[in-house]
Amino acid sequence: MEWDVEIDAEGLKCPLPVLRLKQRLRGLSPGQVACLRATDPMAAIDVPHFCTEEGHDFLGSDTSGPCPAYLVRKRA
């Protein structure tokens, strides 16, 4: 899958990865996709929870590489 913006949160601890995601989503148009790269193990829980709370679409994660990636589609 392709995305519109990539957010580097490698090495950052909770809650900073989600805060960076939230900040960058503000500048996106509805329907655009953000890819958050975060090494914090809590991101696997925090990102889907954030999406549920804020009304965005959590498109899934890829944890097969050296840095897990989380895809989020902005809703209106």
C-alpha cells in the first residue's frame, strides 16, 4: 500500500509516536494515508486506540521489518 506522508518516530517512547501522528494528520486531507514508523512496543496498542477515539481508519501494521509501520487513513 502507498501512503501520502511518512512519520519517523523511531526511538520515541509513549505517548510521543501518537502525538506526532496526531499532529501530522491535522495537515492531511480526508482520505489521505499516514505511515507511522515507531519502535515503541506500545504503539501496537496506542495507534489503533487513537484511531478509534479520533475516528480515523487504522489500516493495519507491518512488523516484519526492523521498524514497525502503522498505516492510518484520515477521516473528515
